[in-house]
Amino acid sequence: MADVKLTDVGKTYGGTVEVLKGINLDIGKGELVVFVGPSGCGKSTLLRMIAGLEKITAGTLEIDGQVVNDVPPSERGIAMVFQSYALYPHMTVFDNMAFALRLAKKSEDEVKEAVHAAAEKLQLTNFLDRLPKALSGGQRQRVAIGRSIVRDPKVYLFDEPLSNLDAALRVATRLQIAQLKEQMPESTMVYVTHDQVEAMTLATRIVVLAGGGVAQVGPPLDLYERPENEFVAQFIGSPKMNILPGKIVGTGEHTTIEMDGGGRAVSSVPSTDALMGASVNVGVRPEDFVAAGEGDYIYEGKVGITEALGEVTLLYFDAPAGEDPTIGKLAGIHQGLRGQVTRLTADPAKVHVFKDGVSLLYPDGKNVMVEPH
Amino acid sequence: MHPAIQGLITIVIGVGGCIGYFYFSNQFLDKVLFPARGPNAGRNINRANMIRPWLFLFPAIVALGLYLAYPVVETLRLSVTERIPGGGSEFVGFANYAQMFSEPKFWEAMRNNMLWLIIVPAFSTAFGLLAAQLTDRISWGNVAKSIIFMPMAISFVGAAVIWKLVYDTRPEGQDQIGILNAFWVAMGGDPQTWLTIPYLNSILLMIVLIWIQTGFAMVILSAALRGIPEETIEAAIVDGANPFQIFFKIKVPQIMGTIVVVWTTITLVVLKVFDIVFAMTNGQWQTQVLANYMYDKLFRANDWGVGSASAIVIMLLVTPILVWNVHNARKEMR
Ligand SMILES: Nc1ncnc2c1ncn2[C@@H]1O[C@H](COP(=O)(O)OP(=O)(O)O)[C@@H](O)[C@H]1O
Ligand SMILES: [Mg+2]
């Protein structure tokens, strides 16, 4: 049974500005689904439509098998954590967390019990009498989470809950959310972020949004290993995947591509004979590049800048102005490469092939499994 | 000379005088008194910079001293003196105050002032808040706001004249030109001379001030309402609050500081209310207020002693509210 189901959901502002269209999603009970995508792609809008704060202009939204398009937010069984925490500044932490319960006319004993239980979980017991302004950013964020916990919702909605925290606190709070999810395996969570590390670490499934639609849905590693299109390939992973143009010169179980830059790439993604001679893009992640010996190479270029991080060395190759540089991430320390013409290659299993932006792993939208080497 | 030209010359002399003062006094300070050259250049610059603030403040200090501080002291002195027939004055202690406290008209003014004090700020603030909230989300909200704000641009005397027409009474048989009587008669009543009916007439006068001050309250509170973070309201919606609960439990508490400032500011206006009463009833029919009482004593009865005593009473009533108001306004600005 799907807990949250979106069918052909779309959003148009003012009758003309179409922000989202044709969104289909099945979010199962107990899942932690992360919406990720570039800024302005409609993540918050989609989340707010699930919350009921934004009107759904097309399609249907079901929560627990019930169409809730026209059900007010408080009756949808959802709770939301806002990016700015949205704590009520004039209420103590206790009153903030108790607000929803008191509105629901719960007895004061019940309220106390629920608030204290939530405060315990979030290490907030000592701060219950404080006003939000007397709390640190991390504590405020925990109060915001506590405020949703006490309501015991079916679905938790998070809108970039960590983006106002500094880097160290972000990691700590991220772990806390992961633990919280583990303590509440039954509850469904939808989490919005533009940060792909958050998405990779928290999600059971990631929904990549782009251009008003869903670019790909899948478990984090699926998206990393088997991206459906160039957008997802470049969005997931950092530094992003290198995209290099070429032409197919060999088809079959393996695909061979002659690179426009002079090299030759072999990919273990199969291709049909019809693709012979087709212009394609080869995708290789920086971390999948290895130094090419005397043999075949995929990329050849002059190293511009190197960044030695100890465990890895990043090579930024010179690129024509306005173009992203090709990046290699080689294990270990490599010195003296700067200004050198260097050749890189990669394991065929790690070489992606995109025709018209779509991966050959998915001919006709179907996922082809590749034998692991 | 044509009065308009006179006015223009006044403006030119006034503005030119100000600019000239600041320019030449600074020139004098920097070039003659403490020139930034010679062996003591550094010391001179420091000294000049220490004096400069006082140079800028000097005109304001003189003006405030002359028109505010001196009158306060002088009023205090006058309130404990009595005019001697034939010229001069003598010290009489608190006799003026004693005389004033024994006058029923003074206590009527006190009582009325207290009523004004409670009713006008309360209703102005409440209506202002209501108008601010109701005009917030509608397309013609700004037009509505402008109309509600417009009375602020009218002087108190002008407003009094307008409302005197509203409350106007014509002898029976003639057409009633006052809207209130027109309504009253249309409803089947006899025309009333509204401003002569005690208690009701005080309320009718207060309505004039409420009409003026609502616009002020609305503008300030409207800005405050806009300053409330939208997400706290959305959080309350998700928490299940209805529009009334959002208004009273989320919005109003968040702008409480501003409400207090608006309330006390209007309170100060009310305590000093004079023009409206003066122009509409002149304190007759039990509508007297302190400021008009003071004016009566000072300029009609020519009794400077009691007049000054009542002025001191008004000042004593205003001061604590003023202090509190400034305190709250400062807190809001932080
Ligand atoms: N009220 C609105 N009217 C018109 N366009 C809007 C409105 N709210 C948001 N948008 C547009 O919708 C798009 C998605 O916004 P949002 O969901 O906030 O993006 P994000 O993915 O960064 O959370 C943006 O391009 C934004 O400009
Ligand atoms: Mg957003």
C-alpha cells in the first residue's frame, strides 16, 4: 500500500506559469524519499502541495489511499518542518510543541506526556521553558522537528531543514534525522534538499526533479551507478561526471566509441547495430578515471590545476573558455603533473553512454542490467 | 509686499541661514580655531572633531530650550503665583491647585479625560488592526487603506467642522442636513441636538478622534503584520489553527510590541486633546477636558495661576506614558 501517491500532479501559477507537470510518484509506508534538484526546480512547491499549503492545479494526491486534494493541511495527517524553523517566537519551546495538540483539544496531561516524550528523544528537556530566541540554530531545528513529532503524523515533510545550519552542525543534525527515522520505522518521510550528499546519505529513494518533471527515481546508489540521463548523471556525484563527445564505432554486447578528442572508449553497455555511427556522449566520473598506460585512452589533455588532497589528487584539465574542465580524481598522490599532457582511461563497466541525453542502459525506457566485472 | 513673496523670502532666509550656519561655523572651526596644520595638526583635528557634534546640536538645543524647557519652568513658577490687582504677582504656594481641585468643572474634565483615555486608544487600535488585517490580502486593499488613512491628513479643527455637520441639528420641520439626524428621522425618531446630550456627546466627540487615529494605527500595524514571517503562519495552518486562532494566537502576539507603541502614542494624543472639544462644544454640556479647561482658565478667565496648574497636571499625566512609549519604541527597533 502506498502511503503517498501522486498521479499526474502539476502546478501552474496564475494560470500561465507551469512549474511542475505530470509528476507520478508512489511513496511507500516507512520510506524516506528525498526530492533533490537544482534551486528553483519546484521541490518546495511539490512538498507544499503534499502539505496542502499550495493548491494542486492538476492531477490527484492520495495519502493512505484517500484523495486529499481538497483536504485542509491539518487533516491530511502530515507534519512539516520548515527551512526557517518557523517557530512561534512568542511561545516557549514547550508551548511551541504543545500548540497543535492544544488546538486539537487534547487534555493537558496528554499534551505534557507527548511533549516530554518528544523532548527526550531530541535532548530538549532542559530547554522547554526557553523562548526560541534563546536557542542555538541546531536547538531550534530540533524544536521544529519536535513540534512535528508530537503530532504523530503519518507523513513527515522536511523542506531543506539543514540549510540554515553551519557545516559541522549540518552533519550532526543529518545523523540525528537518520537516527530518528530508525526509531520510527513506520512513519513516511519526504525530505527536500538541493544538497546531493544529504540526499545520498538519508534517502531510501531519491527523486531527482528537473525541468518541471521527474528526471529519475531510485535508490541512491542506483542513481549513482545507473543514471538514466545526463542530467542525473551530472547532478549526482561530486565533482560531477565528465561528459565527452564521440561516435559509436562498435556495437554489440560492448559498445566502442571513437572520441572526438582522439581517444577510444569501450563501455560494457550493450548497443544495437542501428546505433552504428551515431553521435553520443561518453560519461565517466572523475573518480573512475585511471591513468592510461601505453594502450587505449578515453581522454587526453593538458593538466591545468591539480589539487592534492592526500587520499586523492584532483586534476583539472585545460578547457576552452566557457566550457567545464574535464576532471580526473586519481587515488593517491600524483605530483608534477601540472602542465603535462596526460591520458586517462576507465574500466568499461564504469563508462556510460548517452544518446540524445538518455543513457543506453535504458533503451526504450527499459533498464538493461550490465554484468558486473 | 505680497504675502507670498514674503513667505518665499522667509524660506530662503531660513534655509540659507541654516546652510550658512553649518558651513561657516565648520569653516571657522577647521580653518581658524583648530587649523589642521602646523606642529599641532593632529591634536587640532581631534579637538575639532570633539567640538563638531556640539556645533551641529547647538541650534536644536537653543530652540528646544527656548520653546520647551523654559516654558515648563515658567509654567511651574506661574502655577504657584497669583496676579496682584494693579500689576505684579506674589507667591501663593499650592493655593491655585487647591482652588482647582475644589472646582467641579475640573473633576468633570478629569473624568472625561479618563474616558477618552480608555475609549479612543482602544477603539483606534482595534479598528486599525482590523483594517490592517482585512485589507492585507485583497486586490483593492491599498485603495481601502488610502481612504482610511486620509483623515490623518486633516487637521483636528477641520475634522471637528466636518463632524459638526454630521451631528448638525435643524429645527423641526426643516430638512436635517446632519447625516446622523437624517438617519434618526428616517428611522422614525425626532431630530436631536446630539452635542447637548451628556455622556453621549462625549462619545460623539471621541468618534472624531477615533476616525482620525484609526488610519495611523492601521498603517503602523499593517507594516508590523507584513513583518511576521509567513512560515510561522503556515506552520500554524499545518498545526490546525483556524483563521481566528492564527490571528489571535500567532499574529497578534508577534506584533504585541507594536500594538503597545501605537496604543501609547494615541494615548498621548488623547491626553492633549483640545481642538476637537474646543471647536465642537467648547466644553459645554459636560464635555470639558483638561486641555480645554486650561485654555478656558488661561485665556478666557485670564487666571494664569489655575491655568498653569492645570497645565502641570496634564504634563504629570503625560510624562509616565511618554517615558513608557519611548522605552517600548526603542525595544521594538532593536
Ligand atoms: N507564487 C508564485 N508565483 C509564480 N511562480 C512561483 C511562485 N512560487 C514559486 N514560483 C516559481 O516556482 C518555481 C519553483 O519554486 P520552488 O518550489 O520554491 O523551488 P525550489 O526547488 O528551489 O524549492 C520557481 O521557479 C519559482 O520562481
Ligand atoms: Mg525551496
